[in-house]
Amino acid sequence: MASAKELRKQIGSIKNTQKITSAMEMVAASKMRKAQERMARGRPYSDYIRSVIGHVANASPEYRHSFMKERDVKRIGYIVVTTDKGLCGGLNVNLLKAVVADLKKFSEEQIEYDLCLIGNKGAQFFRSYGGNVTAASSHLSEEPKISDLIGSIKVMLDAFEAGEVDKIYLANNVFVNTMTQSPTIRQLVPLDPSKEEGIEGHRWDYIYEPDARQLIEGLVTRFIEAQVYQAVVENVACEQAAKMIAMKSATDNAGDLIDELELVMNNARQAAITQELSEIVSGAAAV
């Protein structure tokens, strides 16, 4: 059994760690609220432009963008959004597991893949796992700017336009609530026709001014950039929520460990006192 001095030192060390995890929990809670506000501001625009693009894809326009055309799939692209830092529980692990399961499924069908990685954790993982990484962005701030992402997004879109990849998927964590972050993989390109209820078989007829090609190209590009940007903003909110939960769990575990060690130390102290009393009584009896 460890001595009382060693136990006191261990308890002191765990208490210091507990103070750090408790402070990190409070910082994460504060950052999460700000990240949620940013996410809430961007989500209506992201959802509405997705709906509009779905309607345009459902229409019979005079000009059909290459991002709306289905073709035989020989190679796919993945834009994977992870965090730059750790200490956020299983947030990145769960997302990367879902991505790897998808990649294995495509590999079995002899379909190759390219990767565009946003976030340091994804880059670290695929460095050891393998895969053809064509673009990467990391060390984004807690208030990411779309200008930091456009370069990586453009690499993947250019590959699609050049016929090097035939589908592009976006993999990111979706913020459900503080306790739940859901890993999601959805098709980004070719654009899916709208699947809203009550519009099956409906076709929109749009009037484009001045030119259908110019408008649709601009709209489609902005849509894809908006979807990736919203995924990154949402991932920041997920990161802070997951970090807050992980740090709370660490603080609680540290408290439980301190209680256990204090109990061990008290038992050891009591045993030492009992032994000392026994020795005194034995000595007195011998005299």
C-alpha cells in the first residue's frame, strides 16, 4: 500500500488537474454559445439556398450546369470536416469511422477516391490510414472565414469539372443539441433534385435575366461554398459542445478518484494509529 505522503501527493496532483478540466469546461461552454449563435445565423441561408438549388435541379432549364449531370461513377471525392484540436470525446472518431466505412464500401466496388481534408485531426488520421489527399486546410480560427476554405473547395470542384471525380460527398458533424452531435455524409455534387414533400413530379419554370448560364454557374458555386462553410461553422459548435461534455466527465472522474484515494489514505492512517496503539498496549502489558 502506498504511504500517506505518496497518497497526499497524488491527491494534490489530481486536484490540480481537476481545476484545469473544470476551467476548460467553462471556457468550452462560453465558446459553444457563441458558436451556436454563428451557426444559427448561417443555417436559414444554407437551408434556403439548398431548397432553391433542389428546385432548380428539378426544373427543365435552358442551360444545365455540369454539377447537375449524373455520370458513371469511377472515382469519388470526399470533403471531410474535422476539428484542429483534440479533447472533444469521440466527435472526430465517430465521423472518421463513418467515412472509412463508406470508403471501404466504394473500394469493394472498385471505385477509387480523393480526399479534401478540413481540420488537423482528419489530416493526421489519413496520413496513417492512407488515401489520395488532393487538398487540405487546417488551423482555422474559431470564427472561420469562407475565404480560408475556397482554395480547398475549388480543387475538388475543378477535379469534378475535369472529369477526374464523378461524385463529391461532404462529411461533417451536425449539431443536434448540446449532448448530441451526429456524423453525417451527404452528396454535394451532382446536385440532388429537391425531395420536399408534396412536390413529386412538380417542375419549375424559371425566367433567367440576363443569362441562364451566368446565373446558374454563380448560384451553384455559391451554394457549394455555403454548404461547406456551414458544415465548418457547425463543426465548431459541435467541437465546443463535445469538449464541454468531455471536460465535465473528466472533472467528475477526477472527483471520484480523489474520494477513493482519500478513503484509502484515511484507512491507512487509521491502520497506522491502530497499530501504534496496539504496540503501546503490548509494551505496557510486558512491563
